[in-house]
Amino acid sequence: MGEKHLTLSETMENVERVFNENPEPISGVNRIYQFNIFGEEEGIFQLQLEEGKANVVAGTDAVADSTLKMSFANFHNFLAGRLNGTTAFMTGKLKIDGDVGKAIKLEQILKQYDLRQ
């Protein structure tokens, strides 16, 4: 049996849950990250951070500060800290639209959470 991965929707629900269980790293962070995911699973989700609360929504509910485009496999690795965002960006595994600085800040936030699956 191979390793069981969460679906894209389950992954995003997990991100929301984990962030809200420990809101300290997102305290004072007010921005919207959009993830355009393709490959094995596809979808568009937004991670909306406001006043220490994380909210995940499917689709393009609001204007995103930064949009990250990557494959589903790379997305899992990025969340788990196994894929460096700068390296992924430089090698074309990650494309960023919008504020690159805020996208880099997301990686610093993610390092404070355990999102391995």
C-alpha cells in the first residue's frame, strides 16, 4: 500500500484547523494567499488570514495579495517544509503572481506549523 495523501480539499481544511489551533504565528497578519493547484488534483483555494484567524475558501472569494501556482505534489511538499519556496520559484516549480515578499513571508509562517501528511 502506498502512502495515503489527503485530498486537496482535506489538505486545505487541515491548514485552516492547524492555523486556528495555534494562532500566535498569524497574529497581526492580515493578507490573502491564493493557491492555484494543478496536476493530480486541481483547484483554487484562498487562505485568508485576519486578526489571528485563518479562513480557507474554495475559489476566488477576494482579491489575493499573492497567488501561488504549483502542482498538487509540490504543494504537499511545500506545506510540509520539504520544498523550499525560493528554490521552487527559481526552478519553475512555483509561480507567484502579486506580492512576492508576502509569498515569502508565508513560508516563514508555515515553518511554525507541522503540516506533514
